[in-house]
Amino acid sequence: MDKFYLEIITPEKTFFRGEVESINIPALGGACSILAGHQPMVFATEPGSLFITVDGETREAFMSEGFVEVRPDETIAFSEAVEWPEDINERRAAEARERAEEQLRRNRSSAEYRLNRAALQRAFARLRVKNHGRID
Ligand code: ATP
């Protein structure tokens, strides 16, 4: 299978850099698969699962809000946070989920509602990736 160059950058580090066969990215409004030769485009991501396939092996990671630029020769993704399952602190994500749920139960401004809903989405996505798709 043809490969393409992928770089995934967060404010703290380069999360991934190398040749891949495909990626599946949590785009706003639905997952987006990219293979070599994909037409150039830019799109936003929302918190969810990122799948990276290298040499026939697919790994899942958590990916937060960000954006992706697909160029003819490479794809670059920028995100607030990207984490492999083993780097996700489950307790922290569970606490973030409880905090966001508690805040959402209170009647807040629409700006706060959006922030808390996004925090809840990040927490759920982290817990799903950590537990291979399952959330208690
Ligand atoms: P919290 O309220 O726990 O900070 P958050 O969703 O607001 O959660 P982010 O803004 O997405 O956190 O991330 C801030 C930094 O903390 C990033 O470096 C991210 O990788 C890290 N981080 C956040 N939550 C976790 C977690 N559960 N496990 C590991 N790293 C985390």
C-alpha cells in the first residue's frame, strides 16, 4: 500500500512523525480517512479517536480539538492534545468527566455550557481510548 508522510504536533511536543499507510481522524462532523494521494484540504477536528496504520498495524490514540492540513506530499495535524492509551491517566479523565457533568447540571451561560460540553467530550473520548471503546 502507498504511504505518505504524517506529522502530528501538539503545543508540547511532536506526537508522531513518519510514513503511514492511512489515518482516520476525528473530524468535526464525522471521522475522516486519509490515504496517500488524498486531495489537499484543511479541516477541524473534535475530541475523539485517532487511528494510525503503519505496516498493516493500526494503533488508536486520543486526539483533541485541532486542525489538519492535507498537502500533496504530506499531512500535518495540530492539536491541543494527543495521547496514546498508556499515557492517558484514567482517574484524571474520570474526574474531568465528573466536573464537566456537575457544571452542566447547573444552569450556566451558553459560553460556559459550550466549554463544559467540550470538556465532557474530551473526558469521554479519553476514557473510550483508554478502555478500548468501553465506558462504564
Ligand atoms: P483536565 O481538566 O484534566 O486538565 P482537559 O481536557 O481540560 O482535562 P486538556 O486541555 O485536553 O485537558 O489537556 C491539557 C494537558 O493535560 C495536555 O498536555 C494533555 O495531554 C494533558 N491531559 C489532560 N487530561 C489528561 C489525562 N486524563 N491523561 C493524561 N494527560 C492528560
